[in-house]
Amino acid sequence: MRWAVVSVLTALVCGSPAFGAFGDVISSFQMPPITNYCEGLAWDGDYLWSCGSPTVCFVRLTTEGSVVSSFRVTIGGYGLCEGATWDGAYLWSTWAAASYDVGFTRYTTAGSRVGHFRLDPGAAGTAGLAWENDGLWCKNRKYDTGGLMVASFPAPFDLYDLAWDGHYLWSGNKQLTTTGSFVQSFAPPAIGTPSGTTFDGNYLWININRWTYQVDIDVVGVDPGSFGKIKGLYR
């Protein structure tokens, strides 16, 4: 028994994930003022990125909510960011301008814009963004990095910011397949509409009403270095 206790303490000190039950909140923090209104969350393997208001910008955060760096989002005219994701090398955001001009923009972590494409103004909105191996899911449509739609599905419910865990998409607390089938859900950690969702290789992160929650979704052992082509193992 004594050795078992020592082993557990050693694992905790060494930083092994402290898994809970499906849907358990592991930690949480309130968004700092610079990114009060989070419209998208992304994970780059080391840090969280929030894209949102009051100034339209990307903010790099520790998992405790401390600001590491930030940069203004450069979109033409008035606009709103409505999603964020990381493709393994760059950040992406979706945006919608007052003229209903909508599209995707790619940035370096220093804030340089290195690519963008526009969507047909009739596209079904730009809320939600997730990178799945070789393309960008936006709501219920998948695009390649040149803006060509390569897949779609009938949305089973209203979709908000998205995350990809290596097997499934997540929209807030709801899990679905890439063909639109509902898989499962857990009780949301707070009352309100999820406005940011991302997956860090072990946990799902959800932003609701200016608070970000780290949630256990029964995934173990994903190497952050493989992020972008992750394959979570479900317990």
C-alpha cells in the first residue's frame, strides 16, 4: 500500500493527466479582459488561443488563463471572428464582414497573415472551425486550404465552434461524426451557448459566458507532437 501511494504521488509530480469521469470539469478560468468575448478556441500543442473581442484579436493563453502574447486580426473593414483552429503550423480564423463577405484567414503565431480565401456569400455562415488532418470543418462543411468544399453533412443540431479529437467532431458538449450522426453528449459545465471549443490531446476545452472549462471526454495518451493527425484512444 505504501508503494502504491508513492507511485501515485510520483505520477502526479511528473505531470501525468489526472483523468476524471466523462464530462467532469478538470479546471476552469475566467477569460482575461483582452479576450472577454471568445468566438473561437484553438490548441497549438502548448498553449490555448482565443479569438474574439473586445478588440478583434488572437490571444495566446496558458492553461491557467495567463496571457502570453496577442495580435490583432487583420480583416478588411468591420468584421467578426467566428471560429479558430490550428493546423499544426498555422492559426486559422473564420470571419464575417458587414457586407456579408465571409471567409477564412491563416496566420503565423506572430500575427502575419499568410493566406486567406473567401466563401460564396450564400454559404451557411462561418461559426465554428476545426482542422481535421487535411482540411477545415466550418459548421457542417469541410473545405480544403484553397476554399474548395470537399465534404458536408446535414447538421443534426445548431453547430457552434468545433473541435476534432481524432475520431469525432465536437460542438460544445455534443459529439458527432463527420457524416452528421449524433454520438453522445455530457451536461454542459455552465448555462449558456458554447462560443469556443478545442481539444488538446487529452481534454476538451469549452468557453461559455467568458469562462473556459477543461473537460474530461474519456480520451487517453495522445502525443501533442502529432496534433493535426491525432488519434485519441477512448477509455
